[in-house]
Amino acid sequence: MTMPNQVIFIDDEAHIRMAASQTLELADISVACFENAEAALQKLPADFPGVVVCDIKMPRMNGLAFLEKALSLDRDLPIILVTGHGDIAMAVGAMREGAYDFLEKPYSPDTLTEVVRRALDKRRLTLENRTLRQELEAQSVPGPRIIGRTPAMQRLRLLIRQVADTAADVLILGETGTGKELVARSLHEYSRRRNGNFVAVNCGAVPEQLIESELFGHEAGAFTGARSKRIGKLEHSSGGTLFLDEIESMPLPLQVRMLRSLQERNVERLGSNQPIAIDLRVVAATKVDLREAADQGEFREDLYYRLNVVTLDIPPLRERREDIPLLFQHFALVASARYEKEIPALSTQQVPILLAHTWPGNVRELRNLAERYVLLGENCGYDLERLMPGAGNVGAMNLKEQVEQFEKSLIEQALNRCRGNISEATEALGIPRKTLHDKVRKYGLDRRQFRT
């Protein structure tokens, strides 16, 4: 695995680029060198996790022009300018315009490394604070919550934030019960379409002879039994979001008509020749590989490509077991409030039962168990094995895996209660501080995520 570049170094002189590259690489700082500012600007990604070192005097776009353009993309990006002896006043002025620091030629390798390290520390803190603000803003927005601390779920939430307010159609992939409609609703609620309709259609639940009328609507008298005009789901979702669940179940002949409506963004009701303009965002969901279905002639390839602008992949619950206790607790608390029943907290003896189960029904199955725990738990002493037949089957994980999952869950719970405070968590768990540090590293935990 290659590290992402931490430094973009811009200088029009090859020997200076080579020397700087060697200096930074020897200090374990990855670097990408460019001979002109235009090329570097084109390769500068959004939320670049590193810093930029740029010479001031260069042909075409000089360092000051680069500074202005780069800061217009990200005002917090640390940019270190390199200047000759006679340009110090110019560099000081540039710092007032937002440059992080400047280096005067000739500079020593140690000076370059020190300034870059300080800038990287500042950049790291800036991005951490930015991410925290985004998470807090997302949690304060009314609407669905996507719960989970695993890297896969963090990536999913990030992708949702990135694409929610765009016009791009989205294809959601996930097994039954993973929460595809929840993701679709999140895309809708976090977009500017949130005030429009969110219209959900399960293509597999509507009878084939009715689905065309359901989607496109009909005029009075369009067919036997059509006594009055009906607005279809596509037209009803104009200004909002149309969610097509189980899109793989849509009949092939109807896929042709759906493709045309999505491409032209208009719809014709059955029995009418008048196209009606629609403004909608389509989110489709499937539990099968549509690419494979298209290859086998079971799904139209052109519709697949039309829907597959952005793909969001939801991992099954068995691939994010660390989230299981957190999800169960959430669902149990929601059910407890709904049914007005007090319940005991999940005990440390119950966690391994949840972790060992294979969860073929994914989050939906876990939510159902949490509701049974609230409604029926008192009758069986809140025994999960009685509420969930087969929960004692530990074949999904060997003993070592079960112990590690259990240990990781206990550490997460302690860090959560102590809001990431290592000293308090050490005392709560009754283990030495070094042992806790070692286990936090072993399980890839970041105590900062437990501070809020």
C-alpha cells in the first residue's frame, strides 16, 4: 500500500526538486514534485491531507498567483512559499494573504523538514476539526441516522455527504435488511430536495400488470377500470426523490420505458401522448449484481449504466460486527421509549451471543430482536438465547475470534462511557495503561471518536 502524498513541491528548477524530494523522503514524508504551478493546481484534490511548498518566482503562474487560486479552493490549506533574499517583503505580504510560512533560499534540509512537519501537524488538526464539525452538523439535521463506527460505515456516511446534494442518480447495493431505504432517505434528507416528496416503490412487490400504471400513471379510460386520472410515482416525485427498491425485479419491457423517462426527464401517462416534464433524483437499490444480471440478459445494460452514476455499497452486518452492540442498544432504547417499558442494559455476558450470530437478516433482524427484547424480555429474564433461536450457535467464529470481538466491544464501551479518556477507561477496565494502549492500537480504535 502506497502512502498518499503529504507534500506537493513546486519549483521550476529540476535540481531543487530532486534535493527537496530526497530530503523529505529521508524524513518519511512522501512528496510529489511539479515543475509549474498550473500542473500542481490541476492535481490538487479537495481536502488534500498535506501541505504545499511553492517557489515564488516561476514562469507563467508564479507562487503568489498559485497562492490565491489554491486558497480559493481551501482557505485552510498550509502553503509554504520559497523566496530569494530580495523577496522577503513580498513573502511577508503573502503571509498576510494566507500563506502559512516562507523559506528563504538557500535553506538547509533540516529547516525544510521542520517547517513541513509543523505545517502537517496544523493541517491534520484542521481536517480533524472539519470532520468533527461535519459529523455534528449531520447529527443535528432532522432525519434518518446511519449508526456505526466501523471504517466501512464511516466511509458510507462520508460518501452520502459528498453526493447527497448533487443531481447524480445513485445505485445502492446491499443484502436484504442492510438498510438500503435508510440510505436512500438520508440522501434525500441531506439534499436541497428535502422539502420535496420522497417516493418509494418496491418493484418486486407491485404486480407486473399494475407496475406500469403505478410508475407512469394513467388517464381516465386508458384501460378497463381506469375510471379517473391517476398521477404516477415518477410524476409525484418531481421536485424530490424517487426510490426504486429491488430494481432487478422490474419487468424488461418496462425497463425500456423507464430508461427513456430518466434520460429525457419526462413522463407520459398511459392513454396520453402528452409528455410531462419531471425534475427528480432517482435512487435505485438492489440485492443482486446488476452487471452480472445484464450479462445474462435479465436486466437491461443501458439502464444499468444510466442508474450506476454513483454506487453506495452497504456492508452486511456480519462484516461489521463491532457495530452490533451499538445498534442493538440504539434499537432497544427506541423500542423502550415507544412501548414505554423500562429495560436492563445489555450485560457483558450477552454481547458474545450477539457477536456470534451470523445475522442473515442483517440490521432488520437485529432491530426485530431488540424489539422482542423490550416487549417479551421480562418473561424470559431477558435471555437472548431464548429470544433469538439459534443465537448460541458460535460456528460463525472460532474461539479466538469470539474472544477478540468481545474484548474489543468491552474496550469500546469503556471508552464510550469515559468519552475517550484513557486514564478513566484504564481504571474502569482494571488493566494497566500500556495494556490498554496496546489493545487500542491492535483493534484500530481511535479514542478521539468517543469524545463527543
